[in-house]
Amino acid sequence: MTLQVIGAGLGRTGTLTLKTALELLGFGPCHHMVEVIANPEQIPFWNRAAKGEAVDWDEVYGSYRATVDWPGCHFFAQLADSYPEAKVILSLRDPERWFDSMSNTILPGMQEMGLETLTNDHPMLFGGLIIARDTFGFDFSKASVIAAFERHNAEVRRRIAPERLLVFEAAQGWEPLCAHLGVPVPDRPFPRVNDREEFETHAQRGRELAERLALL
């Protein structure tokens, strides 16, 4: 098994919806932050990758056909080089609505877990490194966060060849996604998942995991 789809869009751009859609299309399993929480044995790998250490991407992705969301989206360029046959999808959302979503989910969640600042002994250090530091530069003001979002999206467009890249919003549904991946449009509604209540369920599992790991 090898990666066939690389999701370059940041979290809260419909990534869990995209994960669900990709798996329905046969590109599963699809990696996502929820996979890290469900498989904590992956955490040391992501801590090493976030610190810039050399990693073998197959160590994690050898059992996945696709990846979306953090932490993988942070490494989209390295993954695109390592898996040159994989298609790339940049999931997008209106920047204002995206910031509102981040402000009610990921940003306070990181603060609760102590990831908004760097603590080298934090068991889930990678979150602080790739999100708080590398994506937002520890500045969580609205202007800074939206600027980081737009900067990331521009970098994806700059780094990935147009014929390899799909810029996608979940509201577009099956047609552009299936055309990009070369698969038939399924006879079922496009999925809609990951409301804030569902996010909180995953976030609570993440907090509990971090607490357990800290006791080891």
C-alpha cells in the first residue's frame, strides 16, 4: 500500500468530511489527526518529524492510501516528493469562517493541552511545533492566523504542479473530487461531518491521551 492522495489543506477546512469521502471512494484508510489519537504509537514518529529529524514516511503511511489534516498537511511538500504519483488536494474554506471555527475548536483545544507554547517534554510535542510555532508563529490574533492560512495555501499552489493539484471546497461535492482522482461519482450524497460537537469528542480523547502519556 502507498499514498495515493495527499491532503494539503489545514485543519478545519472540511478535512474529516474529505477523509470520509476519500474512504468511500476507495482511498482508505485515510490518515487524519483522529488517527494519531486512536493510534498513539504514532506519536513518537510525529514528534521526530516535527523536530526536523529524518523520517521514513512509510513508517506511518505504509498502511494508508490517503492523508488529510494535521499533522500530514504540514509536510505536504515532503510527502509530494516522497510519493510522486499521489494526487494533491488543497481543501479550502472562507477565511473568516475558518478563523471562527479555529477559534472555537483547535486554538482553545491547544491551549487546554498546553500546546500553545513549547515544552520539550510534552508527550504530544509535535502539535505545538507544527501548529503553534511553524504555522502561526505563536501569534493567535485573527489577522495573524488568517495571514498564516493564506500563506500556507499560496505555498501549496506554488509548490504543486497545477495538473497534480485540486483546490477543493466540500460544498463542491463529488464531481471535481472524482474527476481529479479518476473514479466514478458514487450514487450517494456527499458526506457532511465534523461539527463542533464531534470535534469536542475527538479533542477530549486527545486531552485524555496526553494526560495518560504524561504519567508514563
